[in-house]
Amino acid sequence: MSFQVALHPLVLLTISDYITRHTLRQQKGPVVGALLGQQNGREITIEHAFEVLCQEVEGEIVLNQAWFEDRLQQSKLPNLS
């Protein structure tokens, strides 16, 4: 069973930009982001990427759930079917 994955070039630029800014600002902690795309059978397309707001809670890195849900709503692709 094989999959075909297509990665949009803008996704690579977004990831590269985020890592570069994180490094140049000498920020601590992990680089966390989200990849959004679609799956049609065995074909997967990754079309969008964005950084994710996290916070440290009791020594663990935790996703800010409310912020993520709002950001995800803003990024939703229209249903073309």
C-alpha cells in the first residue's frame, strides 16, 4: 500500500521562515506548528502551515486549545464537493 504526498512550496517556505525566526530570536523551547491539507483516497496534499501558540504548564509544553481552534477555523478550506 503506497501513498502519494504533495507538499505545496509555500508550506516549505513557511516552515523555513518560522525556524529561522525562532533561531535568530534565540527563543527557547520547541518549534511547534500545524500542517493542513486534504486526503483523497491514497493521495495527500499538504497546502497550509502555521505556527502554533503553546505554553508551559507544570513543565510540559501544552497547546493553547482555544487559540488553536480559532486559528483552525480561520484556515478551514471550503468544502468543494
